[in-house]
Amino acid sequence: MKIVIAPDSFKESLSAPEVAAAIARGWRQVFPEAELLLRPMADGGEGTVDAVLAATGGERRECRVCGPLGEPVLAHWGWLGEGTAVLEMASASGLHHVPRDRRDATVTTSLGTGELIRAALDAGATRIILGLGGSATNDGGAGLLQALGVRFLDAREVELPPGGAALARLVRIDVGGLDPRLLQARLEVAADVDNPLCGPRGASRVFGPQKGADPQQVEQLDAALEHYARLVAATLGEDHSRHPGVGAAGGLGFAARAFLHAGFRPGIELVAELSGLADAVEGADLVITGEGRLDSQSLHGKTPVGVARIARAAGVPVVALAGSLGEDYQALYAAGIDAAFALSPGPQSLEQAMTGAAAELQARACDLARLWRLARG
């Protein structure tokens, strides 16, 4: 018996490797001799580096960088060897670094993510994979570019302060200091959204409120990003602001595409490729996936559906375990998930569910294995 276990993390509760390990413990209670292949997954957001390192055996590295509010934070990234580095924006510029009472999308900066890229270049990276989920910023990636040598100047030729609101005062962009090593490196962006930079579906209006922007600040940020995009187009000779995905991470996707010539791919595709999920699934009897919540929104680039797509191509059934099942989760069945189960054995608080997630995952995996044994006769 060969079982592939490929879940995402349960946010604020368990990492993807911890989820996979809990499921494996439950399955082994019934089938102790089964071949279990653990392939923790992620979609480009928080946990991407840990998922890739757990699957590949790469090296975890740390460096101190500028956090979203300008205060130093300890960020981590992954080195896979042969010139490949895996980074996640959330580690340097993530929303979890900003206390709720200090969230202000007009001033947060992506500078620390640029410093992570610089650290990867210093290590000799020629391929950099950057996950964009979970950001605290709405600065169009200006902070990232400043860390890599680009200067954003106002009418007095003074460099702009951090944050998306300051871009309204942008007059000139100086790209002369852009790190030349970027010309020899390939940047791949892992993102699970297709939003443009500005407008009704842009970075500010869709994601700004969750980062602390009130309605007036949302309009202020959107106008600042429109102004920024016009100057970038005038400087580089091309308008990238309407391309799908450039609104990811508060517009950092825009900076990555326009200035760093990044390629974009769904995060789950990149993580699955790095972890060898397609090879692992070949000849498997069952794939078990999951994440904290499954609902109809999971159809849009989330991990379980990406895993199911790969399993379906190999003709392998898929079962998903989730902390909760939301409205219209049955829509996932058409996307290749054959069955889905919630963890909770009964009514409980969110805190109880989060603290007991590992035990419940193990118990539900054991239940699933017993059902599997019964079905196989």
C-alpha cells in the first residue's frame, strides 16, 4: 500500500509538515506497514519555505531584515543547492509581523523582502522562487526595489519615505543602481491571485482593508499606485499594471514583473514541482490532502485542488481533511477531490480546535484508514 500525504498548513495552528506527520501517525495505527510518502504543500504564502525544505531536504537559512514597520525581524529562506533559493514574502514583510492595533497599509514597506533577495544573491542564487502570500504591504513593491538599488525621488530629488501613500509624491525613478546580479538570475513568483495593480479588483481595494486601510486610505492608496504605474511605464517604456497577478502582495507582483522580469506561476504548481509530487503520486493507492478550511473559494488556486489535479492525472483518488468545511465545499468534488471530512468531533471553540488540531487530524486519519480497510475487504 502506497499513500501520499500532501496537505497545506492549518494557519495559526500547524505547519504543513506537522499536518502531514499527524495524518501519517493516524494511518499507521491501522496500516503500520504502509508506504507513506509525506509531501507537505503550500500555495506561495506563509509556510512555503518550510514545506519545500521538508520535501527536498534543503537548507534553512536566516537573516535579519527590515520588517513592514521598519523594525528589524528575523526572516528565513531556503537554499536548495545548484543555485536555487526559495523565499516567502510573509517571512520578511508578512501581516503577522504587525500587531492589529498598528496596521496601516499606507506606511508598511516591502524593503525586507528585497533584503531577502539580496541575501540569496549573496549566496550565489541564479534561480529565486518567491512566494507572495500573506503580505502586510501596499507599496507596489517599491520597498523591495529600494533594497535592490532603485531610487524613488520626489520633486526635490529626495528619496521617498516607506509606504504606498508616499508614491503619490513620486516624480522620478532612478534605476541606475539596480543590482546587476539580477540580470543573471531568474525570478519565479508563486502567487495564487490574478488581480491587476489598480482599480476595482486592484491591490488596494481588494486587499487593503485586511491590512488596516480604511475606505479613505483605500482610495488614497489606489490613486498613489495609479500614479506610480504611470511613471514606471514612462521610465521602462511598457505598462505592466493590468497584467493578471501584478496586484499580488500589495502590488509587489507589479515590481517583480516590471523591473525584475519575473515569471508568474500558481504557488501550488511551483511547490509541487519542487517537492516531486507528481512522481510520488504515480502508482499510489490514495492521496490525502487538506488545509484549515475548505469551501468553494478553495477552487481558486488553493493547495487541495492543486494536489487533486495532479492526482487525477495519475488516476489516484483524493481525500481531504479540513479544520472546517464551508459553504458549497461540495463544489470541490468536480475538481478532483473524492471526499472531504472536517476534524471536529463536536461543538468547540476556535481556540480548542486550533490547539487540538494535531490530535484530531490523527484521529480522523485513523478513522479514514479503518474505512479504507473496510472498503478494500
